[in-house]
Amino acid sequence: MLKNVHRVDAFGHVCTDEEMEVFGRAGAIDANPIRGAEDVLLVERIKEMLLE
């Protein structure tokens, strides 16, 4: 179903394949989009806890 997906996150929407490669080599893009999504969820949970 998602076999053709090879770019994710905001960079995936605005960068070309070549730009993604350059940013990736420079360390500007996390190689693990799952971890990035988990981090977002954790930050949201922390914000909720702090605002209670």
C-alpha cells in the first residue's frame, strides 16, 4: 500500500529527492520518522501534564 513512500515530514512535502539527500547527509533530517512522531506525541503529553 505505501511501497512508494520515501519522503515524510515537512521536508518531504517541499524538498526534492536531491535536497532531501543533502539535508540528510548534513544531519538536518532525522532518519527515523517514527521516532520523530513519537517525540511529538511525548511533547504534547508533557504539555498537557504541565498545564493541569
